[in-house]
Amino acid sequence: MAITDRQNANLMHLIKRMHGVVENADIEKHRQSQDHFGALLGNSKDVLTDTIEIPAQSAKDQPIRAEWNYVNRAHMKKYVILYCHGGGYSTGSSLYARTLTGKLAMSTSMDVLSFDYRLAPEHPYPAATQDAMRVWDYLMLLGYGARDVILAGDSAGGNLALSLTLRLKEEGRLLPRGLVLMSPWTDLTSSGRSHTTKAAIDPVLNADYLEEMIRNYAAGQELTDPFISPLFGRYEGFPPTYIQVGGNEILLDDAVMLYRKMLKANVSVKLDMFKGMWHVFQMSPFKTAYEAMDRNAEFIYDICR
């Protein structure tokens, strides 16, 4: 049954209230609230979690906490999903992302590895990308080939997935089999019109929040650097990419502009815009979120044939 406009408005009002509960001016309390949210809504008897530490590569490095999420049944082991969590590069964690990684593991029957990269403002750019590269190298050491890995992420995690792939491309290394991006934050210059046209209806993001995240992560940096704003990257030779975005979010054009740029570069790219939905709606425990995850799985199955 299709959702009515009134039901959708009520749902968005509820999402705004829930998001307000999680948000906190104290960034450490904000992080703790997100972890509590992830622990509450991300647990499922059908998905198992193994916490690991990815070893330091040098004396100045710290181990990276990570976790495997996988279904509690026989499942595919050939391919693996490497997941980059969102949170504006300042918050978020593997625990917070379980509302997404659990659904991905269920819908694909593949193992999902998520990791806790260093967060801003304590660790601004390029810390997160450096950590993502360490986790990528760890998967290669485990015996996975680049073509065995699907890279996925939401919001800032979508930015990180793109940044990592652009870095691999720059270094002449093999690229992942494909990318799955949910509400990716691709343009820290906020040039998309949806930052204005969707400002009044977006229940999750606003300009003040994004500005704070940009200051935390990239103060003093050139925001058009492709490793900070992947929209400005070169996408020739990029792997197949699937993008999902909500029709009511200020980052709508971040997704649409990336899609158009990839098309011009002859990338096999698909964009699904979910009418009436908000930023990373896939986290929510309702029908459209599960349908979106099923579409993610369909894309992954297609590229793994």
C-alpha cells in the first residue's frame, strides 16, 4: 500500500524528533547517543557480529576497531562488503551503522566489514581516508582481491568510499568491484540547489550542521579537492556505482550531480531517488528502507555475476 502525503509528513515529523534526541551540542555525548541508538535498533538475532582490531602499520599508528556483520546461516563468502559509516566525519561508528550493515548483510547474504575511522575535529582530513586505506590493505592481506570487494557507505561514508576509490585510482591500484552509496555527501562547497530548495523540509540535515562538520573536518583545506569533495574527481574507469537518495533531503543534488558526472565519464551508474524520503532513510525500520536494501542487493548481485 502506497504511503499517503499525510502519513509521510507525520513520519518526517517523527524522524525530526528522533534526530533531535540523538543530536547534542556536546560532540562526545552526540557520539554516545548514536551508539546507543545503533545498539538499540541495530541488533538482530539473524545477524552476528565479530569485533576485531586491525593492527597498526607503524609505531605512530593505533589499531582500528572494526566489526564483521554476517547472517546466522550458510552464506556467500567469495565477496565482501566494506562499509564506511556516516556522521559528517565527526560522529558515527560501526555500532551506529549496524542499522544499515545488518540490513545489508541480511539482504545480500554477504559478510560486511565496517570500521571506526578517526573522527574530526580531533583528527581532521586526511585521517579518515588514511584509515580507510589501511582497512582496504587489511582486506587484501586477508586474501581478498580488489574485485572481491564491494565498497559501500552512507552520507560522509559515501564521501569516504568515493575518496578511497579515487585514491586507489590515483595510485594505479585495482579498484573495487562496485560502489553502493546512500545519500552520499559529495560536495562540501554546498553548490547544489537542493541545499536551498529542500532546506525547509529536510528533517535531518541543515546548513548550520553541515557548516560545523565542514569546519571540523576540512578547516583551512581547499574544499574542491576531490579527496574532500569527490564531486570534483575524475571518474573515467570507475567501477559500477549505485546511488540512493531521498527526495526531501538537502543533499539531493550532491547525489544527482555525481550521477551526471559519472554518466559523462561513461561509468555504469544508476541513481534511485525515493520520493518523500529523507537523509539515509534506510536506517529506519519500515518497508521503504527494506525495499531500498533489496535494491542494493540486486545491484550487488548483478555486478557479481
